[in-house]
Amino acid sequence: MRQHFDKTVVQELVKEWLKWSTWLFISMLTIRAIFWIFDAGGENTGVIDHFAYFMNDAGDIFMLIVGILTVYTFLRYYTEHGLTRRTYFIGGVVASLLTTAGIGIITFLLTFVEKGVLSMVGMSYPTYVEPQSAGYWIGFILMFLVTSWFYYLLGWFIGHAFYRYNWLVGMLATGISLILLFIEGIVTGETVMVFGLTLEVLSQSVIVSVLILTLISVVLAGVNYRLVKDIRVKMK
């Protein structure tokens, strides 16, 4: 595996994806600022939690889109430059982990920066948001990272299915992805509605949820490898 690992590929992918994430942070900070302005005016805007929680869903969707776009942006590019499909796969896996960690670090730094800025202008989080224990933050960070990586692999899976096969198989992969999202919701303790029915969430610790979701993600990474190992790269 080491012979197929290319540090340059990883660096290029991480640099490009973090560059893409700039627009995510600009958008979310702008929306967040607007919410706080209305909140200061006495409007009920739903700003009820810290910035990291506010970023959670947006970060997941961003990584899903990154996974899809990676197939159409970088697979052909690296193949044309003489790199193997395995190098592309390993680079994508490692780079996605590093990018997820990078976005996570920036998000949590901004969480405390926001708190400081609010304090400077005489505003603060609602009293029930803080203080948060160290255990809460450790669990939140772990869940943030593993969920973001899961969404990237899901997007990658959809992209590879559409790229390798026809639109029908791609739609089937999208359907499978929706099922996996329902499972992810149950595992992470969210309320899941299917055809009007409410599915009960699993009652377990954050660590167990992280382990289950990590296992699902590893299996999903293996599926992506099977799809890409002998994929026919379209040169036109």
C-alpha cells in the first residue's frame, strides 16, 4: 500500500478542499451574524446553541458534495498524470480524514472566537448553552469528525456509481445512501421519520455511536475501493 501512497496527492486534495471550505465558512458566518443581529433586536431567530453545533449539518452536506465532485474533478486528472486508481483512492481517503480534521479545528476555534466577540459587544450565549463539560466537547468533536467523514464517503460512493455505471445504477446508489442516512440518524440519536412513522433512536453512549458509525464508514470505504479499482476512466 505504501508504494501507492503519494504525499503530493494528499497535499493537493487537502489544499483544494480547504480552499472550497472557505465559501462554507463565509456563508455560515454571514448567516450566523445576521441571526445574532436579529437576536439583539429581540427577534426569535433560533440562535440557541454554539457555533460548532450550528455548523454541524452544513459541514456534513459540504463533505457529501466534496465526495461527489472529487470523482469528476480528480479521477481523470490523476489518471492523465500517470497515477494509479489505488493512488487516487488512498489519497482520497487520507485527504478526507485530514480535511475533516481541518474543518473541525477551524469550526471549534471559531466557536470560541465567536464567544469572545459576543462578550466584547455585550452579548452572550443563552445560559442553558454553557458551561459545557470537557466530556461533552470530546464526544461532540469525535461525532463531528466521524459524521463528516461518513458523509464524504457517501458522496464518493454516489459519484463513483454514477461515473462507473449508468444513471439507473447511480439512482440505486442514491437510494442506498438514503437508507444509510436513516441508519446514521438512528445511530447518532436523531429523530427519523419514514413514511410518517417515527423510528426509535438507539440509546447508547457517544463512544458506541462513534464506533458504529466508524465501522459503517470503513465498510463504505471498502465499497468505494471495489468501485474504483478497475474503473474505466473517461478521457473525453
